[in-house]
Amino acid sequence: MDLKDFDFELPDELIAQYPSDRRGKSRLLILRRDTGEISHTSIDNIFKWLNPNTLIVLNNTKVRKARLYGKKLHKKNERVNVPETSEKGMEKGTEFLLTEKLSANEWKALARRAKRQHIGDAYHFPGDIIGRIKGEVSNEKIIQFSGTVNDEYLEKYGHTPLPPYIKRDDISEDEIRYQTVYAKMYGAVAAPTAGLHFTWEILDHLKETGHEIAYLTLHVGIGTFTPIRTEKIEDHRMHREYFHIPEETAVSIMRALKEGRDILAVGTTVVRALESAWVNGSLRAGEMETEIFIYPGFKFNVVKRLLTNFHTPKSSLLVLVSAFAGRKLILKAYREAIEKRYRFFSYGDAMLIL
């Protein structure tokens, strides 16, 4: 299939730059695959649209504050004074997005203006830590730090890694809103955005109305923002991502499948984890990695329903939802969402595909 078939025109003003005024009040477009019917409601009414005793699967990954700013050192053993009151400021020189922890003081990272950052270059980071580029893998730098850079360090000195289409600096509100209320397991560089809509009140109401909730962990990687660059989508290759399916979640899913109940995946990350773990007619539990690329023609073995945000043109996420609902139907829904002035992308509104 041609990549151009997954393109659409989106007015810039519909790209959400901030979260909704209140979590749990986003708009929700309902798309029925069997009839093509489109309806409109809000996320707090989702329970009205689900079949009885639906199993709802959530991704409890937690976003690291993985964006760091370092002042480039131009002389050997140079130190720069970074005032305590401005260590988290946005003016600190070179931006790095830490993507994978290799050891206590070594990370893979994406660098802003990467061609200007070379092996051997050193940077002064907050907390009086020096980081030096010691190598490169593909388009990522390998940075060795003079001290421990862990989740505690990043919570103190890091910034929320907002997507590139959010054209502003991160603010304190993002530390809460670019994280699901049930986030638990550190490791993601991007949020599983379909889950951002839920409040504990909505989740409790879903359970009270007879639905079941289960969790898995897939640490969202940089691949979620990597555009498809091949003319034929079949030639695209995904980044590797870690995921974990607890035994109790696998048991719940197998029971729901046996009983013929709906399984609702909250987000494309849940789809990728569940469909990757399906092996020889059963769902595997445990820790795994996936590079699965789901595009039209894919056979879904586990997921029956999908809650998702509105995705960027020509992206692997748009291709995935097109595989689930059909390309023409998805683009029809997107056209109506644009006409109805829905908000798009990470901080935008949601779509429930039935």
C-alpha cells in the first residue's frame, strides 16, 4: 500500500497544544465498523457504548521526564555555573531526549541539532554532572555521565518530553496531565495518550457498571513519533519496545475470549502488546519485546474494540487504526472530526471504534 493513501489535511489550530480544561471531559467520536455510523459524545459517557462485561485493558507505563538540557563545554575540564534556581530552565543550551538506559550512568539519547553534536563533546548538566558523547548508534548518541542519572535524578532535573507538534515549552501542568492517573512503571518517553482521558471516577464507574479492568506495561519509545519514510508502508520498520503482560492479565484475557466477551484496548500500545503476545492460539504472559508493525491485512486475534486518539498523517499509528477499522472508514471519521472541530493528537480528543 502507498504511504500517500494515509495522508489528510489538518488545520494547525486543531492540533491540541494544551490538555482539556478538565481530565475526563474530552469529546469522544464513536465509529461503528459494521455500519459506518458515526456518533458523538464525551469520554465520561463511554460506559454507555460498551457491551456488557467488557474487559478493558490499560497500559500503566509511566513517562520519564527524559528531556535534559546541557551546556556545551568548549574547553577541556571546563565548568559552567548553572544557578540552582534555573537548573530546569529551557535556555540551557543543547537538548537531549534520553531514550534508553544502558547502565547507571550511560544512556542512549536523541540530540537536538544532532549534526552539531559529535563524539567526544562534553556538556554540563544540572546537578553538576558532566555528560560526554562516547558513541553513536543509528541516529542516537551514547552519553556517559559522570554521575548516576536515574528516575530520581530525572524527576528533579528533567523536563516532560512533549511531542514535537506541541509548539511550546513544558510547564508544571504537563507533569500531571501528560501522565495517566494509573501510571506506575517508569520507562516511557511518550504517554499512552488514549489513557490520558480517564479519571479514577470514570474507571470506578466502569467497574460499577459491570466491566472488568486489567493492566499491562508497554514502554512507549521514540518510534511513536518516527514518521514512515518509505513509499510502500510494507517496507517500514518499527523501533523495538519492551512490554510486560502480568499473568493475571493473560488469564483474564483468555477467559474473556473463551466467554465471547469484548476486549477493549485503550490505545495502540495495548493493541501492539496484546497482538504481539498472541502465539499459537494463546496469550503469553511475561516480559517481551516487540517490533510489530500492524497495517491493513493484519489479522487481529485479541482486540475487539479500540479507544484511541486522532493520529498524525502518514504515521504508523494511523496505519494501525486503519488496519483495525478500514482505511476509508477511518479517513471518513477523520473528515467528520475535522468538520466538527475535534482536537487532534496527544492532548486531543478520542475515538471509540466498535
